[in-house]
Amino acid sequence: MEDTYEEASKDTEVAPALIAVHPTQNSVALAIGSDLRVFDLIGGCAVSLVDDSGGSLHKDSIRAIRYGASGKLFVSAGDDKLVKIWSTESWRCISTVCSEKRVTAVAISNDGSYVCFADKFGVIWVVDMDVDVDVEGFDGNQVSANKKAASMLSHYCSIITSLEFSPDGRFFVSADRDFKIRVNVFPKKPLDGAHEIQSFALGHTEFVSCLAFVCTQEFPQGFLVSGSGDSTVRLWDISSGSLLDTCDVIEKAGPLEFKGIEEESCAAVTDLCTIPDSTLVAVAVQSLQGIILLRCDLSAQTLDVAKVVTIKGDTFIPTSLATSVSSGLLWMVTGASNLGGLESPSLARVRVISDFKETTPDVEGPTVLEDDETPGGVKLLEKLQGTVSIDEKVFSTAAEALKISMSKLLIKKQYSTERREFRKRSRNDKKLKQ
């Protein structure tokens, strides 16, 4: 089966399944390949997406999905160079933005006024929504003319992996495959560019894969946590770019928790998600059948492993994590698209974890919910997964394929001088002078 994947991978890029949850858990969205699936948890039914542009919603793999802070906007984007902005009241696509390159990450400003996205060449673009989505007069059925994005800042030919706004909206944070985290002051007129750099957070020794903020009432401005291909999660003060603490997830959790990982090996952190009303951070790691829960002590400015939550019986290595402000549930998905040699080339499996209140090594919990305990039940699983019952063995193939795909995309290749010169001569992206 692995040989079959290698043959298929020459022509296609394997893309991970993604999950996002409405801030008040009104709905759950899942992206697998070019397919966007949404389930309405209030109505208990699948959502029919409306896109008046005609044709399929997305024509290639979706690489980023996100709800806005108020839950009124939802954004999907990916390899088809399209950024689609949806109203969650009507689930109608209210605007489509064309990108010059493939899109790798998206973010929505805290007030919903701006949508930002990053492309594969390291440029971050901004779209003005021309309306305050948080006001009561916002019409979720009104389709606006397709918008043009303005270039806001650049990481200079480095793939952007993650975008985040700070909790107070003052700062805009971007991470890339060249180990960098850049903190910019988000300008009052972002269409004119973001020229004020607050800090650089430097310390990772491999690509930075994901970002999240941890904040409490005592620390409303929050602290940044980042995950990386170097197997670490790091805690930062973004105002100064200072590294406050580093947690090596393999060293702290123990190599025995990881499938196929030998001692002194690395496993990339693939996603981070903060648990609401707590200082817990859920961490998804390659080869880990479950998640690691880190506790962030904001007073002491430290990170420690609170618990390793394993999912027994299934080959479930999460590719994406999400939670809502109100529910206290952690939603996870595993799966991938463009898997060659399988009956279904796109596979996804959804699981949910609850009971985070008392999370210590000595206390039982959190709890991995059974399928019939999952909000939305069988109907939700049928919509998001495509089917309820899936042969769990195929997810081992998916996990291995994703590991190879991430390595090819984000780990920079080392070439000899002769090889570099040959690649320069054979480039096909040089623009001819008019």
C-alpha cells in the first residue's frame, strides 16, 4: 500500500483533513480535499452551501478554514488559489477573492472587518469586508462583488504556515517554514501595508507549523504558543519576542507514546488548540495516537505536560484540532485526501474529547466520547466523514502519507552548488519581459 502511495504522490499532493468549530458551537465544518462539509448542530442537520459563482465550491485541496471571532463569517481557501468568504447565517458565499498563488493560511480580524490570507510565496494579503459584521444590520444573504486583495507584508519567498491575531487585535502574527515568527502591529489602514514590526520570535530549529494564544482575565493580552517540526512547543512574549519556555513533547511525554518513533527522533507538532476557560493547550503530534495536554502557567511563564490523552483501539493521529468558546469540547479530525490506491481517495474520522476541568496526571480524564455521545451523533458523522464506519487500518497509510507530504513541503532541501545552478537554469517560472 505504501508503494501505491509513492506512485500516486508523484502527480498529487496529499492534503490533511481540517476541522473548525463555530465559537458557540452552532456548527462544525470539515475540509477534506476540495470538499467542504458543514453540519448545523442547532438544527441537527447537514448544511447546504450556496455559491452563486457556479461550478464546484473549490477545485483543489482546501488548506485553511476558519470561523471569525463572532461566528458570523467563515473562510475557506487552498490550492485552487481561491479564498471564499461565507456568511454562517445563510451559508452563502458572499465574496470570492482570487489569489496569485496557492493559499496556505487564513485569519479574520477580531471585529470581522478584514480577512487576511497568505500564499505559498510568503506574501500576506488583506481584504476589506467594507462592513462591520458584528453590527445587527449585517445581511448574511447579500453577495458582494468579488473583492481584490491588497498586499500587506511579506516573508520573502518563505511558505507561510500560520496566521493569528492577538486577543486584543493590536498585533498580527505570522509563522513560516524558515523557523521564523514575525509580530507586526496591525495597522489602522491595512490596505496600505503593515510596516511596523513589533518583534521577531526566533528559536525554533525547524519549520513553525502552528500558532495559538493563551490568555486569562489576569493576562488578557495573552501569550503566544507555537508548534514546530523540531518537536517542541514554545511560549513567547510577543511584545519583545522573548522566548519564555520550551517543551520538547517527545522528551516530556516519553517516546513510548509515539508509534514508530525511536529515541532521539523528531515528530513534528502539526496543530495547537487552546482549551477555553483554562490555561491548557492541546497538541497534535505526528505519530501520536491522541493528543498531549500542556499546562501553561502564565504567572511563572512556563509550559509543562499535564496529561497525554491516548485514543485506544483506533489508528487516530489527529491532523487538525478545534474548540469553541462555550462548549469546553475539543474536536479532532484525522484523515487525508489524494491517497492513491484506496477505494476512497479522501478519508476523514472525527472524534471529540470532553471533561478538561480536572486535568492532572493522577485524575482520570479527559474523556474521549463514543460516536453516539458526539454532538450531532450519527447524522454529524455521516455528513463530516462521509460514512460512519471506516476501516481504521487505512488511517495508518494516511498518517504516513501526510508525514512524507509535510516533509517535502516544509523541510528545505539541501542542494550542492552544481545542483543549485542546474535548477536555476531549468526554472520555468521566469517572467518574460514584455
